[in-house]
Amino acid sequence: MKLKTVRVTNYRSIKDTGVIDIERQKTIFVGPNEAGKSAILQAIQQLKRPDGVPKLDALRDYPRSLYNDITRGKVNPTLTKVVTATFDLEDRDKEDLPAEFKDKVTTYTYTRYLDNTGTHTCDLPATGTTLNQIQKDLDRIASHADARLSSESGTEISKSTSDLEAAAAGINGKHHLSKDERIKIRGWLKKQIGHIDSGSAIEDRYDAVVDALDFADGADEVLSVLHKNMPVFVLSNNYFRVRPRIHLAHLHQRVSQKLMDDEKYDYGNLCLLKLLGFDAQELAKAGTVTDEQRKDASESNLSAIERRAETLLPTHETCTLFGKLTHTGSPPDSGTDHPPSMT
């Protein structure tokens, strides 16, 4: 499942980003300082929070300049979208889908609201069944069953209609029927089957309602599987874990002995230096002048030292980037590549 588009609204410094198209294979997010890059990434995390990431909180996460709209009741957190993302599905995402839906679904969309509730959908023509869609068929079935009972008993009976009203009580006709609501409707339908003649028009209505409920069951399963497959976005920020001064020789020693030290911000330093293409050991040697070299003030020796330094530090811009760094280095050769994670 690949992120296709994302839109962040009503989150911290962001009112509305508009729809952001995510290009395939792009792994960098560029923007000026304080433009809201981190806020966008933090909002995306809320789609499916990693362990340890706090839930959305209106007081903390809603734009502060607009928070009075919440306290005055003008804005309802339950209806306030924070982040909406659409994903392109891959073949492996469809493996566990019901067979009749595998070739019909290509995208999945999830929305997280300010009160931490969520809604999701996909590109099926419909992702559920509403009571309004089947109400007419249900009413006809109920009327037919009551007419049959009245004819048999000689008195007017409206039991099926009353039972249908009880089963549908509290259901919003415009919303997709929930699993429990579909169970209630199915239970009522089964009680009416004895009053329906095989091959009749009423049986066709009965079958149409059952098909609509079956479709809703399948669509629910599709959304459940896709939500399970939705990736977890982990924001790893090394910016605040890079020391302004690095001792390369000591860093290389810790790397070679696999004694990484969080207090010395080793991982952040290594990520930065790897991004810039440096090797800790070589760079440490490049900045070291031996006693023999100090004694040899010949022009050839000085030229050799300069050429060696220029090989590792080819541009003035690179040197300026490091500022007052005493030493620099790169990640350990542990057999596992740890790419830098930047924001």
C-alpha cells in the first residue's frame, strides 16, 4: 500500500494544506524553516498511531488562534477533519479480500478526526447499504406478510409491520447499516420467509434485500482488511540528536567496538555524516598530523597533506557546513544499512 495523496487541515499551525500529491520513490520533504513540514508529518502519524504517540487533543492540536471556535461551540471536534490520506493498493493488499471484490478495489482512503475517531472508504461504487435503499422492499414484504396472516385468521393483523418498525428503530436511514443493524434486519427477514411464495414478486424483493445486506457484509470486510494493511508512519527526527562538536577518533573507536553512546548522540551524528558521504576513520586520519610530518616541513610533504585533505573535503561549502566540528564520521559497517531519517 503506497501513499498517493494527503491533506492536513485544522492541525497546529496548519489550516489547510490542500491535497498533496505524493510522487513514487520520493523520500525527501523540502520546505523553509517553520513552514510546517514537521506538523504535516506529525499529522500523518495520526492515521495509524505508532505506540507511544499521543492521541489528538483539541487544546494542543487545534490551531490556537481558532480555538475559541471550539469553546463557543462553533466547531465540533467530532466533525473536524485533521488528516485524510489515499493509498494505492498493491497486489499483496488484495490477497485477503473477498474474491468478488479483488478486481474492483484499487484505492483506500482514511480520515482521522480531531476527536480521534476515523472513517474510511475505498473506490467501490458503494461501501455499504443504507436503510433508505431497502426500506421500500422491506415495507412491501411486511405488508404482504400481514395480508397473508390477516387472510388466514380472518382479522386484520399488522404484526410484521410492527416488528419491522421495532427492528429499524434508531437506525439513521441515510447512514450505512452497521453490522448489528444488519443482523436485526436479517433476523426480521427470516421470520417472513414462511409467508412468501416461491417464484413470486415478493420473493424477488426478499432476494434483493438479502443481496444488499450481503454486499454490505463484503464491503465491511474489504475495509477491515485494508485498514489492517494500512502502514504505520513513524516520525524519526534526528535533527535534535546531532552534537555541534564531534571527536572523530573517539567516534570511530565506539563504532568499531559497537559501543554506541546515546548520550554522545552517536546515531544522529552517524546519520548526518553518512548523508554527506564521509567515513569516520579516513576523516579522522585526514585531520591528524604525525610527529614525523610535523618535523618534515618540505614542500612535497605539505603538498601531500593538502591533496589528502582535498580528497576528503573537496569543497569550501562542505567545510563550512561542518563549522567547528573537531571530527566527523559515518555509520558502522554492521551488515545493516541504516539510512538517515531527516525532517
